[in-house]
Amino acid sequence: MSELTANVEHNFAAHPQEKSYFDGGLIQYIGWSILGGLVTVCTLGICYPWAITMILGWKTRHTVINGRRLQFTGSAVGWFGNWIKWWFLCLITLGIYSFWLFIAMEKWKTKHTSFAN
């Protein structure tokens, strides 16, 4: 057996895998989505970053990875700054930046997600 294989087997034995799960409910998700949509529409899109961070917070609070619950530390103000920057980049590149927008958003979400416990 190679040293790498032995090392991997040792790491799995030393850290038993605990369950990963999502404990949010459909009714909660629908409620948060409706609230986010209403806030976005009523503010003509200005509070869209708040709606996004609210829903991301709900999703991460209900996600457990290997027995450890996640938390979302991003803020609507932080998302708003990036949102303006991303819209500007899409505008000046005639939409070309939109191909990278999904990745930029995922990087921001991941940067602000950590283990709560």
C-alpha cells in the first residue's frame, strides 16, 4: 500500500464522517422567497441585495455538513457594493462580464460562509 493511501485511510479513521443534511422546510423557503420578492418589487430593486442575503442566511442556517452547522456572515451592504460594481462591469463590457458574474457571486457567497460550531 502506498504512503498516500495509508495517509488517506488514517485521516478517515481519525475523523469519522458525521451526517450532512438540510433541515429547512418548503413552507419556510416559500415564505422567505415571497418576502424577498415583495421587498425587491416594493423598493424597485434597491433592496434586492437584502433579499439575497436574507435567503442565503436562511439556507446556510439550515445546512449541516459533517455534523457542523453553517453560518452566513455576508451583509446586504457588502452585497450592494458588489452588485453595483458587477452591474457597472456588465454595462461597460456590453454584457460580456455577465459570463463571469455567476462565478463572482459564488466566490462572494463562499467567502462569507463558515461553520457556526
